[in-house]
Amino acid sequence: KFEYWSAAGVNDRFQNDDALLTKLWILEELHRRHCTGNGAKTVMQTLRDIQCSVFRECALVFTCIMRKDVPMSETNEYRLAKAHGAEVCTDLEKATHLVYPDGRRTAQVVRALELLKRSPGRVHVVKGSWFYSSISALR
């Protein structure tokens, strides 16, 4: 039997389906932005705006995630971060987020944690899984 569902009352079958809920959120956001005063923008432009807002105003430093044998600007992580609105830097002092591999404690992670003790909220120390899940959820 087909059951109709909407964002306001998502059917119980779908409430734990993150992929479906993400798609639903994207469609609702697209509809909201495209149909309320942004008539001059195409759907693709609106989607690009949503994509670029994921890491807007974020300056990311990656530690032990990017390959060392290629220039930073040619790595997948760099391209993903830039495509989703982030600035990528190498200086922890300029960073808003330090992205490190899950389960690894690098020298930069230790330095960032010390920086946090001195000035809370200065830099967010986040796992690589946060980076990738933020991209896949577009938020």
C-alpha cells in the first residue's frame, strides 16, 4: 500500500533513514530558496549556493588526512573543502577547524587542544568523519 508522507509528518518507516531525510531537506531548501523571490536563479545556481554554504566562513587545517606526495591543491580533500565553501590553510593560528583522522592524535591536535585551553572556542578540533558527513548532508 502506498503511503503519502511529508516533511511535517514523516512516516515512521522513513524517520531513521538519514539519506532520505537529507534528500528531503535538500528538496525543501531548494524549493524554499528557488520559489521565494529568487526567480532569477536557476535550480543549479540554487544548488550551488546550498553546496557552498556547508563550510562558509570556515578555515580548515588538515592533519594526516591529505596525501603528502602531491601538492595540497590537487588533493581530494582540498577540492571538496573549496567546493563546499571553505578556505584551506596550513597555519593553525588562522584556522577555525582542525580536521584529523579518526582515532589519531597528531602533534597539531595536541597543539590545537592547548590553544583551546587558553582561548575556548578559538578552534574546533574535529574528526575526518565530521568533514565527510557534513559534505554528504550538505550542512
